[in-house]
Amino acid sequence: MSISFSNALGIHEQALKFRTQRAEVLANNLVNADTPNFKARDLDFAAVLEAENEKNKGGFRLEQTDARHIPAEGITEDASLMYRHPFHPSLDQNTVDAQIEQAKYAENTTQFQASFTLLNSKFKGLIGALRGE
């Protein structure tokens, strides 16, 4: 009997890849905080998840188990990089707000660590299953 890593690991592998890409984008925003006309960018996890869902032909499905649950509808946004809308535009047309970017970077780091921890526990479970524990 073979082990399917895609079934065993779930979405956590793709989540780590996404979090790594998002860290690069957010770091790029921080580096260019003083560059005139630089536009801050970000990735949207929900849009990337929806694109992955479409690619897997419905591999991820939400199930409404109670009539009082709010029905989930698909996200129609593009999964590519999106521009961040500034709260206070600068005179040089730069849309990077260093405090927001730092907060988003810290949030992304926490989410990366959570995905990594979940993936690590999945691997420990697989190793335990292979050893017959």
C-alpha cells in the first residue's frame, strides 16, 4: 500500500509555499519604502486557495452541516499579486506604509509557523504509522 503525500499532508505544503512567497513580497515592499512611485503589493491567501481549488477540480470543499450556517460562495478575485490601497498617499506616489508592512510581515510569519507546525505533526504521524507505533 503506497502513501499519497498530497492526501496525507493536505493543504499545508501549498500554504508554506504561499507564506514564503508572501514574505518575499512584503520584504520587497519594506525595502522600497522610500522609492518614489513604488506601489505596495500583497498576495491574498483566499484567492490563492480558490485558484488551487479550481486547479484540483473541487478538491477543497466546504460543507454546510446546519441550516443556520452561512453559505460559502466562491471568490472571484484573481490570485495574482494585488496592489495595496494606501490610507495616506505620499507626495512621491509611494504607497508603502512601513508600519502596516511590518505588521503584515509579522502576521505572515506567525501563520507560516502555524502551517509549519501542523506539517511537522503530520510528518511525525506518518513516521509513527510507518514504524507501527
